[in-house]
Amino acid sequence: MIAALRALFGRREDAAAAGDRESPPTRQLALVIDLNVCVGCHACVTSCKEWNTFGAAGPLADENAYGAAPTGTFFNRVQTYEAGVFPATDTVHFPKSCLHCEDPPCVPVCPTGASYKRKSDGIVLVDYDKCIGCKYCAWACPYGARELDEARQVMTKCTLCVDRIEDATLAPADRKPACVKACPTGARIFGDIHDPDSDAARAIRERGGYALMPEWNTRPANHYLPRRITAAAGAAAQETRTLGSGGAARAAPDIG
Amino acid sequence: MNPAFSVVVFTTAAGAGQGLVVALAAATLVDVPLAPASLRGGLAVAIVLLVVGLASSFLHLGRPARAWRAWSMWRTSWLSREVIVLPAFIALVALWWLAAGDARAARAAAAPLALAAIAVSALLWVCTAMIYACLRFIEEWAQPLTIVNFVLLGLASGLVLAGALAALAEERTAFAAALPAALVATVAAGACRVAALVRNAAIRHRSTLATATGIVATRLVQTSMGMSAGSFNTREFFHRASAAALRAIKLAAVALAFVVPTIVLALVWAQALPAAACTVVALVQAGGLLADRWLFFAQAKHPQNLYYQVVS
């Protein structure tokens, strides 16, 4: 009995190993988000909503939009964190959307096949015509990247703007996700992370790009570039991921 | 998680229906004398519980008219497997109910139908439990006790229900067989459920705000979750009950589902209480098990909650 149960729970690792043996998607499109540059302006949020509510993924419902508790479907949110101890605190703006995992836990649990990972470019998508709104995929995503659209009652999420990036009628420079086009500081790098020469892969490689919740082996395609504490102009930038532990924090008087 | 009433009712009702069918199947296999009308009555109660469960599960869907699609991904999805096995089980129990109405069919098919009912019921428990146990990052659920408890809680409630129905139908031999089985199953279910609650109370979750954001800092707090009010993420994954309410529900669930039924069943066994007390136990235990299933969902801390700590 115990051995059988172990086997049931061990299946995950076997499946992951089997996945490695299968040929991975040749391309894996993804976003690389530079936390050093993001200023928390939410332009990516509004641009994403604007594009997608009118596009193939929409409409994205807004309920009670002018009431006391407005709620709506968004594919992208910008959160804000405070790191460190006053006065050596850093405000980190943290854009958050579907990470298009290379081993997406949301896909195998879907009972209808509405959730799928596209073989050609690794984008995780929802077929809205097949979704029954059981919400199981949202439970199976550790990142909370999926939102049920309250009006359509189907699961929705970031599509990396599939209806933009392959639109031959757009100028090549515009064939990028709406959030990338909107970002005024260039904090969002879009590309194929399996192509070592792409800007995205190079940024991950050269600037310490990391994945969220690595403990669950979902292998997110989206990566984040850590905050760098930049010294005065002309001096070399210092790479660090430990915020608020600099000399200032120690020198500061204890004000409780 | 925010417990969905539909799923709480579904899993509790279907579990009791499965347990009742297993009790009737075991009685058939070991030749406990049972009037055909009593057997059919028990099977009918089980079918009602299973159909109530199935109907309740539809309420959980955003698009119930598309539910038929959920049969397709059985190769990878435990939910899809459950969606196949549940109607198959209902059909099997209905077939048994039909066969039990005919003396010749009942003689010929009773044993194979009873064996098949036990096997499919076990399969359904595994499918239902694995829906939760396979989500490796919901650490309250991803453990073998989740499967053990779905089986034992269903068995206990089904056997108590079988005892109550036997008492109502004045099936003395069947009641004498069901009572000790119900007592043992209730004690075992209580022990395993409490073991799971103790284990879950001590969990140190692998995901933290540091692993969720990758920001390594001496102190890290969220100042905005990126929206001014709520979203699907704040509605679906937070139960909003206070810690005191959660403690009260935990106590009530353990008392009503396990402690009170064990005491009353033992008193009935010692003949200090009449057999009819089993009907009260069945009702009290049903309430306790609904509370316990609510707790099962409420207690599960989804790692996505790390990202939704401050509304602003």
C-alpha cells in the first residue's frame, strides 16, 4: 500500500524526467523583466488590458468598475515590495504575469485539454471554447497567474500577445507583446530564451536572470533580472541581490 | 483556499454514497441475510447521494453545458478520470438496483456486481483524492493521508448510514454486522484525520516571499498587490474566516464527525442505547463531515497567496 502510494507521488518526478528526454520545444518565447529598471508606472498593465480586451483573448470583464470594490480580469499586474530596513530600504516594483513554464503544472490537470502548451514556441494558452470554468488549473498554478473571467466564466491568462507577435500586417518592430511595447523604461525584454543569441537569453545569462519559486521545478520561461545597486556615475555597477544590508542600515540609529 | 460549497457537498455526499455501496456489497459477499427490499432501499439511498453529489459538482463549473468535454484528458488529469468513473459508478449501482429487483438475476449477478461495486468505488476514491494530493505545492494536500482519509471518511459515513438504514428497516442481522464495522471505521477515520491535522499544523511551507519574488533582503514586505480592491486571486484562494472561527470549526468537525459518533455507537453496541440512535449518529456525523471537508479546503495554504498580502 505504502509503496503504491509512493509510486503515485513519485510519478511527478518520473514525468518530469520523461519530459526532459522528449525533445523540448525548439523555441521558448518568454519575457525577461528587469527589476532594476521597472519604475512601477503600470503602463504595461493598462496596455495589456487595452490590447487584450479588444483582441482574440477578450473581452476581459470589469465588474463594479466605478463602485467601492472594483474587480476585473488582468493578465498582468505590477506589485510593489519594500526590501530592507529603514533608512536603507528599496522599493521594488514587481510585474507579474503568466511565466509560461517549461513544465507547466496547469496543463496536465486540465480535464478538457483547454489548457495547452504550444509546441512551436512554448507559449501556454487556454482554448476559451473548450474551457468549462472548473478552476482546477488556477489551483494547480503556484504563481496565481490565472484569473477566471467573471463575465465569460472561462479561465484567462497572459498569451504573450499571440495575436500580435505573429501578425504579418504589423511592422516587424511592433510584433511584440503590448506590455513590452508600452514599457517606457525598457524593463521588459521579449525573446526566445532557447536561442543563446537572443536579447532575452543574453540578459538571463549575463545579468543573473532567475526564476520564481524554483523549489517546484516548474522551470518558468519568464525570468527576472535582480536589482543592482548602482554606484555614482562613472563608477562600476555593483551586482547584489541582498537589499537593505548595506553599511547605511548598520550605521543608522535604531529608531525602533 | 476558499472552500467551494459545491465541492464540499459533492465530495461528502458522494463519499457517503460510495461507503454505503461498499457496505452493501460486503454484506452481499459474506452472505448477511438482507431482504431484497432492504438491499434495493440502501442502493436507492446511495444513488440519491451520488446524484446529489454529481449535480452539486456541476454548480462548481463556470460553463456547466460544456461538462461533457471533461472526459477527454484522462491520460493526465485526475479530475478527468473522476468525471469518467463517477457516472460509471452510478450506472453500476443502478444496474445492481435493477438486478436486485429480480430473484433470478439477483442470484446470478449479486457477487460479480458487489465485487465490481467495491472495485469502482475504491477507484473513485483514489481519483477524487488524487485531484488534491497531486498538487505538489499545496503541501497540506500532497501527502498519502489525503487518499487514506477520503477512503476512510467515506467508508465510516457509509457504514454508519448502513447501520442507520438497517435499524430503520429492522434488519437485525445486518444491523449487528454493520454496527461494529461502523464503529471501527469511525475510530480509524478519526485517527487518520487527526493525524493529518497534526501534520498540517506543523508544516513549514517551502515557498516563502523570498522564493516567490527572488528578492533577497534582510526584510521584505509587500506594499501593493497591484490592484485597489480584490480579484479572482483574492476571492478564490482566501477563506477569510478568523483564526478563532477556524479553530472552532476544527473542534466541531472532530467532535461531530468522530468523537460523538464513536461514543454513541459504543453505547448502542453495549445495548445502553436503542438501535434507532444510529439514525441520529448518521445525521450528526454528516454535519461533522461537511465541516471537516470545509476545513480540508480552508486549511490548504496556496503559495499564490504570498503574492496577495496587501490590498492597495
